[in-house]
Amino acid sequence: MIASDPDNPELTDEQIANMKPFREVFPDLAASIDREIARRGRPKAEQTKQPVTIRLDPDIVDHYKATGRGWQSRMNDDLRKAAGL
């Protein structure tokens, strides 16, 4: 397919050997991309949740999973109410 695209010729072994990493050639641009990626996602919570292992009856788990995405948060909310927190 390279032969059918004269605007994009195959690289020679010498060209490949002389290539440099993007971060080395464009350090400022690479740094700005890193900063943008670091800003993505959910903001840090004031109080993070603690992962635990718990054994529950299958029908309880099925009930919460059937409510869709966020079922673990809903289960957490119900436990907080039951504990009076």
C-alpha cells in the first residue's frame, strides 16, 4: 500500500535510526499535554472510600446491581442511613 501513496514514502533504516522521542523534540508541547491529561477525570474527594471485602447474600447483591450504575454508592448510602450516620 505504501507504493500507492507517494506522499507517505516508507522510512529508511537510517531515518528510523535517527528518530528521537516526541518529548525530546517538543518538550514544551509534551509538558502541556501532560498537564492537560493530569486535569482530566474526577476531582479528588475530601474523604476517600476504603476498599473492603464483605460477604453478602446473592439476592442482596443482585438487588443493588439491578438498579444499574452506581449501585455500590447506593448500597453505601443505605448502610449510612441504617447506621444512623
